Amino acid sequence: MKKLLFIRYKKTANVFEGGEQVSQKNWNVLTHLLGEENVCTYYIHDETQKRSVFEYLKGIFWLPFGYFFGLTPRRTKEILSMAKDYDYVFVDRSIFGIIARKLKTRGYKGRVICFFHNVESVYFKAKLEGKPWCGVVIRCADKNDRWSCQYADRVVMLNDRDQATIKEFYGRNADALIPVAFRDKYQRINYIQEMTRQKPVCLFLGAYFEPNCEGIEWFAENVYPHVNIRMKIVGKGMSKIRDKYRIPDNVDVISDAPDLLPYFEDADIMILPIFKGSGMKVKTCESLMYGKNIIATDEAFEGYVLDYDKAGGKCNTANEFISVIQSFIDNPRPKFNQYCRNIFLQKYSEESVVESFRKTLEF
């Protein structure tokens, strides 16, 4: 059996962020195909260990040289040495494209696979716009995306939009498009039979991240006052949201919840007012898995192929959100959306993407 070295961004003991959930899916599928004993994981960051000030400053120092935060020449050298014993090196995030460049220019004979979570320069522009360090991070991201395209034997992207952007920026097509997918964690004999409430609980799920927070603030100011709902915000780091963003006091904010299941099951509707970003939104896939009604923007639905009306509704303006939410209030629907659950099983479960990964590994 062939062996694979999996380059992963973070080792974390806490709640997985969206990107780490995608990384976990990649690891799950690859270990399923190759056997866990044949996959070795190298972590760029170990968040289970406290980072020293020296480590933090070192990460900043190497950014202009193309080493994204946490990666250093020493760690890259370790990876090059380890790679000699593996048939594949799977670089999980194109932000580490410098690893692909070093491997191929130093004579690595195996296959290098780069998995794009986003178009990183687009992602970081949305995340850091206006910050003084934005430029240096975007230049580092751009270099690494370019090196991933130039040196990887196989490039994997999430959706057509990312592929079109990468083609425009770097002249490379994806070798495979593999969407966000989840290991099914919601298998039940009987699902919730209740109807949505006349004062529905509307849940936003997502980490403290500028496009998320901006979308929530927009919704709180332009939609929330005009509909009779209970609004909840749940996500990593969200305890900080009121420090910077205008969120009404009667909106529930839950930060760093260790178990999201109770919040999903209580929610009548998932609300995803996201207006900018790259890649695909993991929270949309998770909402499909739990069979939730989803009201979301074009950006939140990007990359997902489904009937928006059956899922809940696609909305991009305040009036559209108000209208669709009011339709739930006036005409309650099943709280468990069987259509969304079926779409997840057909297109966005781990099982549905195994064959695409298998083809990517073929020599």
C-alpha cells in the first residue's frame, strides 16, 4: 500500500473552525482509502501547546519570504526530509504552496497534491481588509497559491468559482473539484417531527470572523427589527462580537460551544447572511447534514447545487429575507427539512466524495 504525508495547518484540542472541518474530512477520506497506518500527519501549528512570543514574532518575520504564519525554513526542511519515505505529499491548504515548490525543485519523485480551501488572496482580502498588515499577508497568499498551481502534480479545488479565479490568476485548471463534505454525524431512526414555531428560532452558526460578523450586523440592523423571531448567534470566539459590532441585547450569543447539536435541533431556521468570501461555506454543509431549513445569500450557497426554495430560500436583500422569514411565520413548515438531509447524503457526505479522492490518488 502506498504511503501519504498529510501536511495540516492546525492541531487543535478545541472546537474545529470551518477550514479545519474540511481538513478533517480530507484526512478521513484519505485514511479510508490508504489505511490510517499509511498516513502520517505533520502539523504546522500545534494549538494544544502555548505559543511563545518568540514563536509569534518568528512567524511574522518569515511572512514576506513566502512562509505563511507557523511555517519556517526549518519546518520545511523537516518536511522535505520526511517526504522521501512517502509516495504522496498532500498539502492541505494552498497557503503552503512553498512546500510544493521546495519538493519539486529538490527532486521529490512522489506525487504532490495541493488542496485549495479558498483562493487565499481573495479570502485574506475579505478577512483583513483595512488592517495594516493586510498587504504582506495577501502577497504571501498570492505567492503560495501561484506555487501550488505551478508545482503540484494535482490541484484540487472546491467549486467552479474558485477554479475560474485560479485559471484567471495563475493559468491552471483544477484536476478535481471536490466540494465541502462531512462525515455523517446525524443518523437517526426517527427525526424531529415538530413544525416551525410562530416565533421561529433563527440560528447563525460561524466563528468570529469579519465577513461573518459584518453579515450578522447587517441582518440585525436591517431584518431583525421587522420580523418576530428569536435570534441566536453560536460560534468560536463570538463572545467578542458586541465589542465591535452592533448586536441587540436581546440576541443570544453563545461562544465556543463544545456541542452544537442542541442548537441545531432547537433552531427552526438557519440564517446565513454572508456577502463576501471565497471557497464554500462549511456552515451550509453542516446545516444540510442536520436537515435544517436554510435561508442564505448567494455567497453562503456558493458551490452547493440544490433547489433553494425547497431548502428554505435564497435572499440577498433585506426585503427578501423579511419576506421569506415571514412566510415561515405565516405558514409553518417541518422543522426537519428532509430535502436538505437528502441533498447532504447524495452530494455532500464523505461517502459521496470518496471516488473523487480515489481518482486523485491514481498514478
